[in-house]
Amino acid sequence: MATQSLPTSAPGFRQATRLQESALATWEKQLLIWMAERAPAWINSDHLTILGFVAQLLTGCSYAMAGSNRLWLLAGIGFLALNWLGDSMDGTLARVRKQQRPRYGFYVDHILDSIGSVPLMGGLAVSGFMNPIIAISLLVLFLLLSIQSYLATYTLGEFRMSFWSFGPTELRVLLVAGNLALFRWPMVWHSQYRLFDFGGAMGIVGMTAVLILFTARNTVHLYKEEPIR
């Protein structure tokens, strides 16, 4: 579990503890540091943030196009890889070079993630591989979990980057596996359900459970810290 504090850049800015407990976190951190130490000097964190955002938009476009040509699913895998590179490495590069801008970085990185999630899930909704209702439900739950995480950052001073050993990198790995599986198994469970509908339904159950659990836990924690007197 990572417990590196976000450095402060302005008087009164509250530091938040980064909580990263995902299954791939240790391996990912080592790889990102290795790449950041070897990144060309002309590349900075802003370049990587833009790369991650554009790649997220293109991933959504690839899903929309894959409805008529499944080869776009392979392009989507490449865009997911670029999204991981930009979204995961921008902060690492800043820390390695000691160029942290914690307020700017936190705000820009996460607002772009939220904006980018709309065309990403929109692409799935129109692709024909996922029921639009399931895609919209996943989008709403993602945004609610994001809000929960940001409120916890402000009120509890902890920024949780993963839930139950599952974080953004693990989600990308699942999407890559799903893209490949669609070529062989577009339908599952005795050919009654679309693969992405089945996976999306499981995601809805898991995300709902996480949202309820952490909302209840944080509410109880804050109530104990600020009881009615």
C-alpha cells in the first residue's frame, strides 16, 4: 500500500495520503519510475496528461467504429495502452523530476478522467457490444465513485486510488482482455448474453457494493469525529 503524501504548494493546502492497493500497483510503480527516469527531457507531465486524455477519447471512438468493423477493437487496445501511459506516468514523471504541482495536477488529471469517461462509455453504448442502459449505469457509478473519492480526499485527507485491489490499470487490462475475447466469444452463457453485457452487469454489482460500503464507512468515521454535542 502506497502512503506517499501529496506535497503542498500553497499555504493552507491540505496534504492527502495516496492509497494505492491494486493488484498490479507494485509492478506498475517500478515500471513507471523506470520509464520516467529515461524519458526525454522535452517530454513533461502536461504532454502525458494530454496523451492520456486524447487516447481515452480515441478509445471511445474505436468502440463506436467497432460496431461495423471489429478490427477497431485492436486499435482500441493500442489506445488503451496509450491512455495508461499518459494517465499513469504524468504524476510519476513529475515526482521523479521533483516538479510536482499537486493542486494543478490533481484537478486537471481527474477532471479530464471524468470528461473522458463520457465518450468512452458512449462508444460502448453505440457499439452494439453493450446494452446502452448498462453502459450508462456504469458511467453513473464511475462518476459517483469518483465523487466519493474526491470528497474523502477533502474531508478525510486520504485519496483512494483503488478499491478491493482493483484500480484503473486493472480495468484497462479487463477491457483489453474483453476486446480480444469479442473476436471468439461475442456471446456467453449458452449464447444468451453479450459478453460485455455480462461483464458490465458484474461491474455494476461490484461498483454498487463498493459505493455503498465506502460511503457508509466514511460517514460513520466522520460522524464519530464530529458528534453532536
